[in-house]
Amino acid sequence: MKVRKHKPSGRIIILGIASIMLGGFVLLASELSELQVKQQDGFEKMFRNQSVRRVRLPAVRGKIFDSKGRCLADSIPNYCIAIYTHELRSPRSSIANTLELIHEIWSKIGSPPNIDYKSVKEHLVLTPELPLEIYKDLNDKQISRWREQFERWTAPPRNSFRRKKIAGLKLGYPLEERSIFIQTSDLLSKRTSTAANTLEIIYEISEKTNLEREVSFQDIKDHIYARRALPLVAWKNLNMEEVSRWADSCSLLSGSDIICLPDRTYTNGKNISHLLGYTLRADSNNTSQNYGRIHYDLRGLSGQKGLEGVYDEILSGQSGYQILQVDAAGFHNRELEYTSPKAGGDIYLTIDAKIQEICNDALKLKQYGEKQNEIKGAVVVLDVTNGDVLAIVSAPNFDPNLYMKSSKYRQELMIDPNASTFNRAVFGQYPPGSTFKPITSLAALSVKPEQDKIKYNCRLGYEVSGRNMKCWTFSQGFTLGEINLHDALMHSCNIYMYEMAQDIGYEPIVNMAKSFGLGQYAGLFPELNDPNKLKDAKYGNLPEKSKNILDLCNMSIGQGELLTSPLQMAMVTAAIANNGTLYRPRLIKAFRENNKKEYQNFPVRIFNNIKANKESISLVQRAMHDVIMNENGSGYNAKIKGVKIAGKTGSAQYRQKTSDKITDHVYAWMISYAPFESPKYAIVMVVEDGVSGGKTIAPRLAYLYKKLFAYDGTLK
């Protein structure tokens, strides 16, 4: 007997299915609750991050003025069109894909296509199903390049026999009658990349504003791949008319905006480039204590070298912030928060821009016998009464305005054989030659007050340690005979200094040089907020001991291992002129920190008081007076009418070794001060590869002093 199996009724089946569906709904509801309730905060945070644009706004950099209130360094607005690339990730039209492919081909062919943006748009609107001719009449070189690239693009992948299909390109037909076509219909459904969207936006802006494109497609790709927190600056240095055209026609375009970046301009350009230094765009910083992650950091300026670098903290100011609401398409709807930047502080220098200009002109005057094509040297002008730096010139110089804008120019300067960016006035190290003789003389008078009455015979030769050392008169075929200290300084006799140095020894000379600050930091760039904080670094070279008599004799005339800078020799000259007070050079007259209205005066500071009596200094002063004012003096060519000038010439010999030979060269020096009766200016000049102090420097100083005293009203 068979037992009949009962099949489940339809009602039971329906109830089972319903139960399963109900369980699924319950589970789904539970998950939704989890997402909505427990993870609500996380989603809200994610939404906020995706719907706002946080931008750091650069501050306006402070100004630098000369002593007369002339602006030497100023900040100017640089209006730019910025593209916010991460807001252009949503797909756009097939125009973007077409432009991207055209530019990829352009980069391989090496020449622009025979089609413009307007024609591309018209083709895609009217005849998208037809091929688009982008190149025609290609030459053989272009054809060869394109075929090579086409083969590379469409080559079969590894372990495959099938060629790769490139959207828009026909397999097997890279060329038709020396033309290149692309099949735009293949690009209609292709998803657009961020780079392609950015390219389309730039073309659109260019068309609407009549601005020529400034960035290449490679620039766009490099920017995106770098993933820096910076907008792509597509156009810069816009005038107000161009800004208005953008506002009228492009302000509603997604992912683009007008930004204002501060730029730096130097009104005196090359004349003061070494002292001021320069600025470059600051490094990006995409974090903030107040606003969290910064999406876009509109970088300000960072001081590099010179005053811009040393006092960057004072000049740079404080950044501001902007928070904008942005939708998914990249349109910014409204401003949520704004904190304005705070401008940097200003600095007033002791420099007089007019005197700086006069010194530059004087240094450029080529004199008889000079061989160099471009003058290399330096000029320093100090106020004798307080150490103020009135001018400080280094040659050759460079253009700080061009340095900021052109990377090519910066690269050229890096390999410049003339070292145009090197500040010779402050950091140049030269043997001072005979300009050191006043120090040797004061050293002798400090241990032998009767030295001025002692005479030595200036003869043709003087043997020291088996070496025959000569006075400069030897080449002229005469000797000075028996002379005293005054005449030795006036005529710059080497033999007298050799004899005198051996009588007094090495130690007094070194001690006197130290008291004048040689071999020590001159203090040109101290900390602004702490005038007493000075650097420990030594400048130049002052040998503590002599190895032999030859070293002693070389030291007495400013040769051998002794090295000093033009700035240091200007300090020496000013101290001699004012009867023995050695001031630290003062470059900053006053400064104002950001957010403060009041200026702080920078104090005058004394470096040292020279250990020499008034009579000894007076003797050296009279001798320096006759160096220029006496027709037999070595610096007579610096004499001008109406003002008495004191000085000392110097010629330091050195040898330069090249790959094939050794050549002799001269550092031509002259230290000076004027007016003699009531000294105001101490001026030092050095020219590399000169002839002598009397022939190379003296005529330049005559020109300088004439212009200077005409400027300050001394000469009418």
C-alpha cells in the first residue's frame, strides 16, 4: 500500500516567502539604522570635507625703504586665473577627450595641429560621426615620428597577439594622404579625465577672455600628478581689463577663480640687488591649527639671501584663511568664513639710494690698462660719525626682478663664471695690500712712540730669508732714499715697512689689527629684536703667529695669508677718520613688526675703541691726507677741487692657476675719507684684476666724490 505524500499548500509557501522577505527588511532596517544613527557623525564629517574648499591666503610682504623714505622693495598685486583641479573630476563633454588626444599627438609630433578649439567644438556639435582632420601636409620627419609613436601606442600587450585599441585612432591607418584623423565618435562615451577636463576649461576661458594659453598640457599633467595643495595658475599678471573680462564671461565656470598673489618689485633693480637679496614662492603648507587640512595653499613670498632672507620673519606677515562652500560640480556657492591676512612689517635702511647709484656708476668706469670685460669689485660708504652704511655695492650684479620670474635666468647665474650673485663687499676675501700700512704704522707707534722720527733707507732690494723683496719704486727705476714714517705712508714704501716690522715684531701688528675688527664678524646683519646678539663667525683671515721673518714682512704690507673684506676695511678707515672709535656698521635704521604701528629705532653700536693715542692717529691722518692732496702721493689722481680728501692706495698681487698656465693678477685697493677737516664719509673701493690703486681706483674715487659732494650740497 503506497503512502501518499502531501505537498505543501500554496498558502504555506507564500507565508514562508513572506517571512524571509520580512527578515530581510528587518535586517536592512537594522543596517540603515546603524548607518544613520551610529555613523551619522562620520558621514557628516565626510560631507563637510567634500563640500568645502579651505584656502590659505598669503599676506602682503612688508616694504623696505632707504634712509630718505624711497621704497626699495615693495609688494604688488599679481592677479591670476587659478584652476582648482580636484574640483574637475566629474565627467564633462567629449570635447575634453578630443582635446586630450590632440595634445597627446601634438607632444609626439612636436608641432601644433592644424585645427583650433572653435573648430573642434563645431565638429563635435555638427558632425561627430565623421573623422576629424587635425594634421595635414605633414613632412617626412613628422610622419616618421608619428608612425613610431603609433606603433608604440597600439603595440600588442605582453602575451597577446591583438593590438591595443586607442579610442579615437584607427588601427592600421595612422596616416591618410599625409594627414592625421581622429574618430571623434569613439570619444563620445569615454569617461573624461581630470587632466582633460582641466584642458577644456582652460581652452574655454581662453576663448571667452581672448587670453592666449600660458600652460601646456604637460604642465597640467605635472601639476595633477604632483598632488600638491596648490591651484594650477593658468594665467598670471592680469591687468584690470582682463580681470573684468573673466568676471563677465567665466565667473560661473566650475573649478576656476581669480586669485591675487603678492609679487615683489625692486625699484632700484640691479643697483642694490646683493644687499636686498630676493624672494621666491614659499613652500606649501597644507595644515593649520585653526582650520585643519588646507585644500589649497596660495603661497606667499619667502625671503632668500640678503635682507629679504635675514629679516624674513619681520617682512613676511601672517596668512589669512577662506572657507567656501563648493558643490559636486565644482561651483562655489557662498563664503562660509574669512580671516584676512595681516601685512608684514616695514624696514628703514641707512642706505641712501642716490649714493648707491653714484657708487655703481663710479665702479663701472673702466680705467686705462684694465683688461676685464666686466668689472668685478666692490664699494662701501660709511658715515664716519656713527657707522651707518650709506652705500654698499658689489659688481657684477644681477636683476632681482628677473631672478624671481625666470628659472632659466636663475640657472644661468648658478654657472656664471663671474659669480654675479656673490656679495663681494661683505663676503669677499682679499689681501688688503698697502691699505693695511696705516694699521702697521699705528702698531709701531703704540710700542715705539718715537717711530715717526726713525728713518730707513728705501733701496732697490731687500733680502729676507734668502728672498730679494723690492719696493714698488724698483719697477720705476728710482729709490726714495732715507725716509720717515710719514713719507713711507705717503709714497707707500714697502722697504720701510719691512724694517719697521722687524724692529717691533709680529704681535703688536696682530693686536692692532684685532682692535680694528679684522678677522672678526663685522655685525652687518644682527638680530633685529636683540641688537646685542652677534654672530660668532669670523670673516677673513688674521694669522695669529708668523712662521718666519718672511711672514712678518708680508703681513706689514698687507700680503701673505692676511685676508679681509671691503666692509671691514671701511670700518678701519672710518675709525682712523674719527680718531679711534670703531663702530659696528649699522644697516637698519628703524623697523616695524607686523601688526604694530610704532617703529623701533636700531641703536648705534661701538665695536671697539682703538688703542692708539691721538698723536699717533693724527700722524697717520696727515700722511693719508698727503697720499691724495700732495702731487707726489700715490693717490693723487683722486684729488678734486673744493674738498680735501685723505686716503691710502693698495695693490695686492696674487697668482691664478688655470689648466695650462699661471698668470699674475692685482687686487687694486683704495681706502679714503672726506672732508679731511671734518670727516663725514669713509669710502673703500676694490677692483679685481686692476693695475694699481693709484691708476685703477683713484680716478673712480675722484668721480665718486665729485658726484657725492654735489648731491649733499658741499660743492655748488
